[in-house]
Amino acid sequence: MSFINNDFMLHSDSARELFHNHAEPMPIIDYHCHLSPQQIAQNIQFRDITQLWLVDGHSGDHYKWRAMRGNGVGEEYITGDKQGSWATFEKWAETVPYTMRNPLYHWTHLELSRVFGIDKILSPKTAREIYEECNSLLATEEFRGQSLIRKFNVKVVCTTDDPADDLRWHRQIASHPFGVKVLPAWRPDKAMAIENPGAYKVYIGQLGQAAGMEIRTYRDLVEALAKRHSFFESMGCRLSDHGMETFYAAPYTAAEVDAVFRKVLEGKTPSAEELEKFRSAFLHDMAVMDAESGWAQQFHVGPIRNNNTRMFNSVGPDTGFDAIHDMPCAAQGHRFFDRLTMEGKLARTILYCLNPKDYEVLAAMAYTFNDGTVPGKMQLGSGWWFLDQEYGMRRQIDVLSALGLLSRFVGMLTDSRSFISYPRHEYFRRILCDVLGSDLESGRLPMEEMETVARMVEDISYNNADNYFGF
């Protein structure tokens, strides 16, 4: 029997029934990912498995880079001058046996099996054979970017896009449909990043150009963003996303925030207090914009970024040197959502944590502000980033079940730059079915309610997201 077999991670008859008859057939809504719209529009053909898996800036897997570094692989094979198709793949194959019990071991073999039909274990012994077999398939039309997405019965993909983006690739995709709806998602993090005045001033110039106006004041900034928000909506966007260390809800006045904005445009670095006031105003104004447009909003809380200064200077951001922060988020988060509730401006909201200490914090926070208008209006999101692994997924399922309604959960997302990360949806669905199957077999849930549990699995896999986002 192959390692990735039909009943992989399903440990009971009930789990197998739930997965094969109810989870497995359901389509996918990938409502948060980092796929390149340009690569989708151009229907990219990857030159080889190394580009697809390891070295492409858009689709490379920085989880693998971290593992390779941890296994003693030199940077020259990862981002340096010895980086090459076979050399880099060989170093990854040497690393894979050491990733046992890391999610990469499961993901690697799931992707080999589900994408390429290869059920061999990747190791130095099998590396050349697997490399050549994958490359042979990638050279065919059936393994171009759009076909790879269609292969997994994906209905909707939401990319991650900056307000200044002209969305030309989304327009091209819409004019040349390939059976999957590809929509932009609003990610205004750069418009809040005043901690680096030089880079921020350049960005404000780009945003102003995109909005067709000069941005001199904070109110100009909000106006420009409102114009871009409307443009994104015209392109099908129904969802925003914010990545931040914690929530911000400090008291401020309009005059104070405008003074901070002008100071930054003059090239002066804001103080910690000024940063907090600006971020508090900015996040509130973006949340109001989402509510008034009827969008959903996502908050990803808890990363600490670019921690290795030497490597940041050498290879730049988003290359595997971010980590888990430990900032408190409860008090500020509750103040943030309380103000929106008092103003009647609270949008549908999904909360994600990077620090596992915050699972219960965010689950309890979400259910403090549910108002009976939408099922699951405020909810705890799926295991994210470092928590996107078996233990993190099981923990998220348990916390959401204990403090909320698992039945209303909008389910899994890839949060990935890779065209072949869709087996992560299968991975999550197998874990979900294993948890619920165990509950049925142990008597924690009544066996006579199997039909209800089966419907729950189908809802979490697809139906809840379809209803929640309304794409």
C-alpha cells in the first residue's frame, strides 16, 4: 500500500464515510491565496518541478527554504549562485527524509501523488526519477497553470492585491475565462506602513496616480483608497485582508492623524504613539469602508517580520525569515470591534492568529460581536502560516468547536504562492473528517446523527464559504 493511500489519515469507518462520500466530492473556494494573477492570466508553463516547488518568487515555497537551511543546505543552493534546476531539487530531496513529522513531509507526498500521480517516497535514491517524471508532465498542456487549478475542482480563487494595482491581469483573466473565477482581494497594508517614510512617500505617489489625484492629507488618503475600493468592487472584489502585528484602537483626533500623515510625507519618522494613532484611524476607516460596501474582512494577527537583518539585506523580504510574534491582542481587538459595533459598521469578519496562544482569545472575541444577522458573521479562521499543519488544524477545530459553531466555519484556504497547494484542502478535509469520525465512534456525537454530521462536512468544505462570501 502506498504512503498516500485512499484512507490516508482516516482512522475510523465513520471518518472514511465522511471523507469519501461527503468531503472529497465538494468543490474548492480558495478565498485567500498569493497566486500571481499574471501567471494565471498567462497560463504559465513551468520549466521544471524546481521552478514550481522551490525557486520561483511567486510560487516557491518558503517553508521548504526554512527546512533546507535547517538541514544544513547552503544559501547558494536556495537563493544563491548554485541555485539551479537539478542542484536545488537534489538538495530538497536530501532534506525530505529529515522532514518527517513536519507538514512538509505530508504536503510533498500529497502533491506528488495528487498532481503528478507519483506515489514514490522522495529521497536521494528516487530524486532523479521523480525529477524527470515531473518535468516530463510539466512540459505538457495539461500541466500549465490554469489546468493545474482546474484539476482540483476549484470554483473561485481570490488573490492578494494592493490598492494601487491596476488589476490588468484580472481583467485579462475575466476576458479569457478558463472555468475558474479569479477575483482580487483588497490588501491595503502598504497604505498603513508609515514606519518607513521614504518608502511610504513613494507608495503614496503610486496610489495617488492610480486614484487620479494628489494625496497631501490623511483625508486625501482615505478618498484615494475609497476610489480604489470602488474600482476593486467593480472587478468582483468582495473581500479585504489585513496582515498586522496586533489590533490598534488607540484614541485619536482627526487633527492628530493628519499631522502624523503630513510628518511622514516630510520624511520624518513617527513616534510609537503616532504610529499607534495612525494605525488605529486607518484600520477603522478601512473597516467602515468594507462594511458600507457589504464586503467581508480578514485580519491576520501576530507575525514579526524580517527578523534576520543579514539575510533581509541579502535576499529581501518574504524569503523565510518571518516568525511568530507574542504581542497581546485582546484589549485592543475588543475596543476596535466595539467601536465598529456601536457605529453599526461591523462587516463579516474572519480572525486568524499566528501565535497559538491567541486561538481562544480570537474565538472568544469573535463571538462577543456576533449579532444574529449572518450565520458565522464573526468567526475564528483556519490554521494560518506556522499553524497550517496537523496539530494547528486540530487545535483550531477544537477551539472553534468549544467556543463557537464549527458547523458555520467557512473552511480551509491555501494562503500559498503555489499552483499545486490545493491538496492542502484535502489534507484539512481528511483531518476534519477524522476528528468528527472519532467523535461519532467514541459516542461524543450520536451515531444516529450521521446525516447531520455529513451535511456539516459538506458545508465546511464548500457551502459555508459559498454562502458567506457571495462571490
